[in-house]
Amino acid sequence: MRKPGCCAWQLYFCGEIHYVSVAMGTQKARETFDVAVAGAGPGGATAARYLAQQGFRVILFEKEKLPRVKICAGGIIPRVLRGLPEQATSVIEKHCSRAQVNIVDQGLHFVLKREQPIVSTTMRERFDFALVRAAEQAGAHVVPECRVLDFSEKEDGFDIFTSRGTFSSCFLVGADGALSVVARKAGFDGPVYLVSALETEVDVAPEQLRFYDGVVRFDFGIVPKGYGWVFPKKNHLSIGVGQMRKGSIHLENTLDRYLRYLGMENAVVFPKRGFVIPARPRRDGFVRGRSLLVGDAAGLVDPITGEGISAAIESGQIAAVALEKGGFRPDRVEAYYEDVLREKIVKDLRWGWLVSRLAYDHSKIRTFLFRVCGQQMCETMTDIIFGRKTYRSVFSNPFTYLRMFLPMRM
């Protein structure tokens, strides 16, 4: 028995009969959904799955054909891996229990080891599609190749105008990325603080592939105010460079230089693909009336690493719970979502932003800290990745700085 939201009561009392053919994209009559979700990435697919599992009528729009290519390094951190549905864990390609961190311009090198994977890697098109399939199996209606163009808000919800017709819903979840159409049309401020990255897939010799088996690599001092990475996949490597601050830089030249530094100038390099990353949470909130933003659309990305899958999935879960616990009443939904999101994600990302300023804006301070306590800093970051610590718990604690500089007394 489905749990009735506001739309369900309307359908029950009005006795309306609706029909929509999702597969063919043709509408005989307009169906009213409890929730429409724009964007079938990790945040949108997770919100849709959680809501469908609770019996709500959910429609999930994706502008691309599924499975769709997603430009991303494809790193899944431990606190995400533990809560994934079986469909998503089955597409993990490598579990990496070692990490290399290099400060290239200073000749500093650190190695991290754990019994459990520090990062697990996957191809995003397979990972995202697995999450969509899980949402569909839970009961969500999935509409691929359907671009949200605009929407108009009514007293009890939205009319959503898409490239495949008009749909109606009581609430709308914007999970449509850093350049979110939902955010723009709902009246949020302009784009969040966006930075750039460029990556490629590289076929390498068998001995090079074996060298990176179970190891992820991060190189600082290669990219101005950013870093380079190497993530192993099943049969190749994902290699990229990202700039975590705004500024003029030719990333393609930087990536070519990084490949030469890695000794891969003769490897088979597939086309390079660029993307943008929101490096700060939105400052003007995450709810407008009956619309909620999750994931990249809300600016929920780690400002140090650029990792956004974990916050996308968690914010998708929080949005779903907010709708349920809020009883589909806009004021209650907004209060719950804003409060819980800020407490569980946003406050920590803001501490991360302060730390990232030291890492990327002040190279001399970064070098000094890595020389004094680099291994300790890397171990702490690994604990944060595992979810054992947070930026807030570490860097708001005065004893952190005392322990950090104890080696100077030796």
C-alpha cells in the first residue's frame, strides 16, 4: 500500500485516472507524481529509489540516453561503498587499499595503507546506470532522453515542461548537476563556485597496469592550485588534472605534461574530456518552495579532493527523508532538509573549504605543513575519507594543531 503524499490524496478524492507511457514517451493523459527528479546521477537516482521504496510515485528524468557517459575519475570512497545497493557494488572494478601522495615540486612522498580499500574505482556510466536500475526496480518511473526545459509552480505542485511532454508533480528534486536548470528556473542565485578538470582514459603496457593495481595516486605541485590523479580500472588507467581554484590555466597542456611526467607519453590516450566541479556549497539555501537541490546542483562537493559522489548520495537520501517526514508540506520539508543537510554535510564542507585555502592558495604554507607533518596529515585525510573523522571534528579541535606541531619540539 503506497503512502499517500499530497498528490495521492488529490488523486484519491478527485477520482482521476491518469496514464503515461514512459517507454514510448507519449502521454494519453497527464499523470501526477508525488515527486519528479531531474537528473539520474547518484543523487537523483538515490532520492528516487528511497522515495519509491516508501511507496511514493516518483518519475526520474535523464536528459541523456541511458546508460550515459559521465566524465569522472570514478572513485568511490568507503563511507559510500558501505551503503550501496547490490547493483552498484557489482560494477566496482578495482579496490585500492594503498594511496600515494606526492608533493612533486618539493620531492616529498607519502604512502598510505589500509586493510580495507581507501578508494574503489568504477566506470561512471556503469555505476550510475546501476543506481538507476535500482531505482527502477524499487518502482520509480525512469524517462531517459528527457530534458527538463522549464516548469511552472502551482498551489499544489508543478507542471514540468520537458522535451518529451508535460508532467505534473507535487515536488521537484534538482539533481541536474553544477549547471542545474532546476536551480536557475527556481530562482536560486547564479552558478556556484565552479572549477575545472580534465581527464582521459589511458591504455598502458601490462607492467604499468600491474604497478598501479590496487593503488591510487595523487600528485600536488603539477597543477597550479590543484592536483593530478591516477586511478586504476580493470584494463586501463584513468588519469586527470583538476584546478580547485578559479584561474586561467590551459588544462590540456597541463595534462600532456603530467602524462610525460608519469612516463606515459607513448601510451594510447583516448580523447580528453573536460568537466566543471562546484567547489563550494550554495550560499542561498537548498530549497525554494517545492523544489529541492541535491548533489552538484547544491554545490555539495569536497573542496579539497573534488569528490562529489558521497555528498550526492547522502543529500539524495536526506531529501527523500525530508519529503516523507515533512508530510509533503513545503514548510516542514524545507525546515527538515535545510537543517539536516547543513548539520550532516554543509558545515563540514565549509571547514573543508577553509583547509583547502591553505592547500591551494598558499603553496609555501602547504609545503611547510607537509614537511613538518605530511604523513600525519595524509593519515588524517584517509580517516576522513573512511568517515571515521570529519573536517569539522579535526580542524575545530585545538589539540589537532598541538599534535600537528609536536614534531617541531624534537
